[in-house]
Amino acid sequence: MRNVTLSAEGELIDRARLVARQRHTTLNDAFREWLRQFTASSADIQRFDELMSRLGPFRAGRRFTRDEMNER
């Protein structure tokens, strides 16, 4: 495991520690979870973009009228 040094306002860090304590975790664990979510969302976007590239352009075959688009 590698260390990362971050800087933030003291009050913000204190509030973050309080929230972590209320969630029965540590600020380090909360940050690790945030990193997991942050990188997972990036991977999801990349997979979506790859899928859209493979599918190519989509055509409905014709233009719909305004009434057809608003039918419920």
C-alpha cells in the first residue's frame, strides 16, 4: 500500500473526521472507498464508450412526427 499526502482546510478535515467517526470508520478508510468509487465510475464510462463505438450509429429508419414522439 502506498501513502498519499493531501492538503485541505483544517475545519474541513475536522468535519470529515467527525462524519467518518459517525459512520464507524476512519478517514483513511473513507478515502479508500472514495478512490474505489471514483475509479469504478471511470471504468464504467470507458466500458460504455467502448460499447457505443462497437454498436456504431443508430438509425430509427424514419423521422417521427411530433405527435408520435409525444404519444403516451
